[in-house]
Amino acid sequence: MSGPNLHYFCISMQFGTSTGSVYIGYDTDKVTMDRLAQAKRVGGMHPKSVILAVSYLGYMTSGEMEV
């Protein structure tokens, strides 16, 4: 099952010497402060992590994202 089309992003972050990244899909193409905080939680990062980059990957299904 592919699911609905979403706008996918790769969000990378750092806190001290720890780095992480999250691939996450949203129903709109806007990345708000709440969504950045959500990405930090999903990635298991500290709430005060610094966002290093937000990359837009495209509008697609979850199935397309995983290919």
C-alpha cells in the first residue's frame, strides 16, 4: 500500500557532537517551527538541536519514497 501523496523532506540536525537526520512527510510543503520540533523528537535529538539543513525531496507516496 502506497498511501496518500505527501511532501517529503530530509531534515538534518546537530546537538554537541551528536548528529541526526529524519525523512518525514507532510500534507503541505511548509516546514514550520512545530514541524522542526517534531522532527527533533522523531529523530531522538535534543530539543535545542541546531537544524543544519532542510532538503525538499518531492511530492510522492510513501511507496515512491522507499524505492
